[in-house]
Amino acid sequence: MTGLVNHSTTIERGAILAAGLTAVMWGLTGIFVRLLPPVSPLALTAGRLGGALFVALPIFAASNAKRSSLLETLKNSFGYVFASLLTGYYLLATAAFQLAPVAEVALLLSTPPLFVLALRRIRGDAPTVFELLGAGLAVTGIVFILAPKLALTERAVKARFIGDTLAVCAALLTASYAYLYRHIAENGAAPEPSSVTFMTFVLGSAVLIALVSPMPAAIPTYALHRSNLLLLVALSVLCTAIPSFTFAFASKRLPAVVTATISLLIPLFAGAFAYLILGEKVPLTAIPGSAFVLAGIVMILHQNK
């Protein structure tokens, strides 16, 4: 019995580590998006998913178990639902990073726990007072960080509003994925997560390429410069392929609210990377806000440990 408990604890710790790695790599996403030329988000996301597919293809080709799992997932209608949710997330998040500051978008992408708690409430599973306090504290921190950035020019406000809206929609898709997958997994009907990720790369890149093909202006010639292609490779591998698999691994083994709450770490990494690489300064008001966000994470994680 002790051996089983230790094995379970090891798997859970591995899942938490995978979720943390996901947060770091997704924290880099906005950096690569902003370093790339301002091409159509459809084209950029298509290239991003296509590059990730190129990385994942040898893994599935070399493993009989993964190929068998993929065939089973292709027969599972939920696999297509999850692949659609992830594709939508990548598209909306990429577009949001193109329109709004990196740290700001990353903050809004960190709001899935709020949607997860709302989904639980809709299904009759009322969140605990501790969870609600943690979520409220995290939201307060986000408000503290975003509030000083309201004084912008009219054009900047419009672009930022669109970017922020897209980021919130992307967060909703993430929360829906995490909550729905966990619910289906508890009933034993969930598709294998890495196969869902592979389906996302295949279907997502195919659909987006089909949408971009009639729009030759979506990819200007200068965007194909070698340095830009290297940045796209980094975006595909470091911020798409690897974290997609680690997120799928964590989603299967952790409660939905924990998996979603881990994403609250992304703004911290994104803000640091944005400052070091892009020169985006974080205002002093972000310090207490970040403390509130971290406190909210601790409260929710403690409730679901």
C-alpha cells in the first residue's frame, strides 16, 4: 500500500513539474510573437502549429503505443472537441500578443481558474470559501497591475481592448479544455492527451493554412527572412510543441482548477522576459498586484493539494 501511495505522489509531483514547465515556456510566447514581423495571426498560428507538428511527428512515428493511441483518439469525438479548443486558444492568444503588451495579455490568459470555478458552479459543484477567496485575491492582483495602464491614446486603447478581449476568450477556452477533460477522464471516456495534442497540430495547421491560402498578402516576403524563420521555429518548439505535451500530461493527472491556476505563474515569467528582452518595464504597482496573484495561487493550490 505504501508503495502505491509513493508512486501516486511521484506521478502527482511530476504533473506539477510539467505544469510549471508549461508556465515558463508559455511565458516566452509573447516574446517570440512580438519579435516576429506583424503578419496575419492566421498565418502565424498556422506556421506555429505546423512547426510543432514537424517536431511531434517523429515521436508518434517511432512509438507503436502512441500510434495505437492516436487511432483510438481519432475514433473519439471528444478528441476533435479538445483539438478545436486548443487550436482556438493558440489562434486567439497569438493575435492578442500582437495587439497588447506582453505582460498584460499574459495576465488575462491567467484567468482560467475563474472560469473553472464558474463551470463548477453551473454544474452544481459550489466552490469552497477558500477557493473563492483565493480567486478574489488573484483578481484583485490583476486589477492592481492593469489599472495604471488605462491612460493610453485612443488608437492604443482600441488595439489593446481587442487584444485583451481575445486574451480573455483564449483563457475561457483553456478553462473549458481543463474542466471538460478532467470530467470526462473521471468517467473513463477521455482520449489520450498527447494524441489530442497531435490532432491539434494536424487539424489546426491544416484548417488555418486552408484559410490563409486565399490571402497571399497575409505573409509578406520579408517575413520569410532566415532570422524570422528561426524565431518561428523557436515559437513552434519551445512555446507550442513541448508545453502542449506537458500541459496535456498535467491536465490528465491534476484537478482542473489546479491545472488552470498554474497558468497564473505565466504573467510573472512573461513580465520578466518582456523586461529583459523587449525592454517593457513593469510599473511599481505591479509588485503588490503580483503578491496578491501569488497568494491566490497558494490558497487555491492548498485547497486542492
